[in-house]
Amino acid sequence: MLLTVTLALAACGGGDITQPEPDPVGGGSPTTQPGGPVDTDIWGFDVPTNPDAVLLEWLSVGGFVPVEYNVGRAPRYVLTAGGLLYFQGPMTMIYPGPQLIRFQKVQLDQDQMSAVLQAIGQTELVRSPEGSNETANQFVADADTSVFVLHHRDGTTSQYSIYAFGLGENQDADVAEFAGLAAAVEAGSSGTPVDAAVERLQVVISPSGPVDDIELSSVVLWPFSDLGEVPAVFNDVRCLEIGGDDLAEAVALFDAGNDATFYESGDQIWRVLVRPLLADEEACVTR
């Protein structure tokens, strides 16, 4: 997942749905087998036949943020062919907030999935393997870029990136098409989500200076191997994946911490950014 975005997420749960009868986009008739396949003539593309396979990713890359935020940055939304929508849980406005925020998932109903499929079929994702729109560079600075990635049934992907998507006054036709897709995806997240199981963790670390705010900050002894031995991915920023036998202890550790919790390892104080990884998602990808 990234700019040749490789997020091979096969998302965590099933959730087959029967593809609804849409308003035809080009003649033909869809099949109604749960999870696909879906007739190319109806939607304009082939939906993967495996309901657990990733269909669509909406990513954010770049922007005026510290470099560690772009190492293994979480996707905004991931939608499977079976209609399961994954997204990060809500952020609290209270500081310090929780250190570990889980992904949430919600099952789209037939109408919601139909709306997303139709919206995809109206974008450049079905017309070209790769494209971009940088128009907003003329009037917006330091914004991030939205990258939409469509996974086809044959294993190929197409992607389209839009700088400062949703900001400024970009009225280009392609941006309007993706605004329709974004609205359909976001509408699907309005259901009743549940926390997705934590199967692995990604931990981005960087050396910290003195911990100044004694009242809000705390330093905890790191219980695993020396963080100083973790390879750097950019300057002093390092990244590791935690799973297997260490997972339960790590989840408990980060659940007990918060945004102001630092960790001592190898005579160094470390700042951490931690998040779950979706199933088969590659850790520590720089975007």
C-alpha cells in the first residue's frame, strides 16, 4: 500500500454480502453470488471473488507532519470485497489521549455497498492504472495527499492521488468524482462499528529529549529487547512489529499508557507511536 501502494491487507473478518441489482452503467446483468464476482459491464471493473480480499483503500500521505507520522501511517479506510469497512477509531480531544487506538469495522449493507461500487465506477480508477491531480498546489500549502487504490480481481491495482483533497477550491471534474466516492465510503462508516481484533502491532520509535511535563508524562521500563538495536528507517526514526507471544503483553502495556507515556530502553528514553496492523498489512512502510 503506498505510492505504488502495497497494503496487502486481507482484512480481518468475512462478512459476505449479496451484490445488489444496480442501475446499469453499461448494460449487462450482475451475478448475485455473495462477495462477487460482479459483471464488469455493470460496475466498470471486476470485484475480487474472495469477500475477505481488499477492494478499496483510501490513504493519506505526506503533509506538514513530523517524519515519524509518515512511517507506517494508518489507512483512512479499507474496504473488502465482502463489504467490511475498516477505519481508525475516534480520537479523544482530551490530552493525554490513549496510546493505542484500535481499528473499527462495520459491515456495509447492500445499498451502501452498491453506492460505493457505483461511485468507484465513475472515477479514474476504472479508466487508468495511475493518475494524479495537483491543482490545489496553486492555493494550498503543506497539505497531505489522498491516494485511492482499487484492487482488481486479477490481482492488479489502479490508484489515483489528489493533493489537498477536500480543501481549497479545486472544482476539477476528476476531484468531484472522487468526492462522490469519498462520500459513499464515509456514509458506510455511519453504522454501528465494533473494534477489530488486534493481531499485530506496529511501533514507531524515536529518541526523546528530557521528559519535561512531570505531571502528565511518565517513563516506563521497556520489557522487550533493546530498542536501540531496532534498525533506523529514516534518520533516528525506527520501526518494529510486535506479534506472536509478545502481543498480549504489548497490548496491555500500551493500553495502560497514554500519549504522554515514554519508554526507557538501553539507557535511552524513547517516544513511541503505536497502532494495530490489519491482517497481512506490511509494517513500517514509509509513505
